[in-house]
Amino acid sequence: MCLHRLRKLIKEAVFFVLMASILASLLVACGEQAKAPVPVASTAVQKQAIATGPTKTGAKAGEEAVAVYTYNAIGRRDPFAPIIMPEAKKGAAMDRPPLERYNITEFKLSGIVWGGFGYNAILEGPDGKGYFVHAGTVVGPNRGVVKKITPTTLVIEEKYKTYTGDTERRETVVELRKPQEAMP
């Protein structure tokens, strides 16, 4: 029983010593005076530093001169921004509509229908299904747009980026299969 009581007294003593040291460090920290603020260079000195580069400020007798460096970011790119900007994340193939899952070259133009609403085309996809498209329909993973449908052709315009980052347009013309091409 005596050993248990001794352990309890030691734990209480360690606790009180820790609390006393924390309290003493807080009192010492609060008792110190706040450091004087660092003087900021005037706007005239900053403008001169921007125009002429690093300069030395006037020093009092016995003090060392301090160089003032500033950085003017106007007209310059952010050095921490990535050079190649990531495009918007493209969704997984299964999240897209069927016409946007496959490349334009994989579609076959099976037929063209015309009527009161103008020309419509039937595109046969690699999955063997047929899809009706009209002017303005989005086709392909690069979001090509059907621009024009004629009695024998379908014109799809795609926008793509070149290696220089410029956006260019490419027109793909899909011709209607002739009856002799349809049979193997």
C-alpha cells in the first residue's frame, strides 16, 4: 500500500512541476516588450528601386547600408504557375454519350434522310448501332460539330490545339457509302 501511495505522490509532483514551468514560460513571454516594427521603404524609394534595380538606402553614421530589392510582377508570368495549362478533365468514356465515345474515323455514314426539317444523317458506330445526326450535333471525343449535310456527304468540324498552343479547326468530310462498297 505504501508503494502505491509513493507512486501517486511522484505523479502529482511531476504534474505540478510541469504546470509551474509552463506558467513561468508564459509569464516571461508576456513580460517581454514587443519588437519594434521594421520600417517600410517609402513609395518613392520603391519606385526608384523598380526603375533602377537594387539600390542602397541612405545609412546613418555608424550603420551599414541595406539594399532594397523589389519585384514588379506586372507584365510577367507567375514563376510558380505551370507552363502547360491542364485542360478541363475529360470524362471517362462511359460517362459520355455514344456519339462522343468513338473517334470520327470509326463512324460510317449509312444514309441521309431529307424532309421538312432539312437533312439528317445516319451514322453507324463501331458498336453496330445507328445514330441520327443533324447540323449542330456533337460527334467524337474532341467534340466535333456537324456543320453541313449534303445529299452525299457529312461535314464535321473539330477544334484542336497545336503544339504551340494555338487553336485550329479541321474539317472532316464523311462520304456516303456506295451500294457496291456495302457488300464485302
